[in-house]
Amino acid sequence: MVEDPRLELIYADIRLLKQADRALILMQLDGFNYDEIGQTFGLSPSNVGARLTRVRQKLAANLKEKE
């Protein structure tokens, strides 16, 4: 169980993401680098970075709304 309420909100929002976005962010949180994530999904490292940036922005905006 996560003790920080902000982390609970973030993980709740991660569960609501589209499956592909959720997989990308979870792989990054698990320590995979952009090359490894890209190989898994057939994406270039720069595309992985761009998609992760959009996912992180979405999560940050959702968290800001809830505060």
C-alpha cells in the first residue's frame, strides 16, 4: 500500500490511461530506458520520449486539478 496520498492519486490516474500509455509509463517507472521501451513497442527512442512527455503532462494536469 502506498502511504503518500499524492502517489495514490497518481497511480489511480495511471490506471485510467489508455493501455499503451499505461504500459509506457509503467515500463519507465520500472527502470526501462527509452531504447528498451522502444524495442518492446516498435518505436524509436525519440518517439518514446515524446509519448512519455505527453503522458507525464497529462498526469501532472490531472494531479493539479485534484489539489
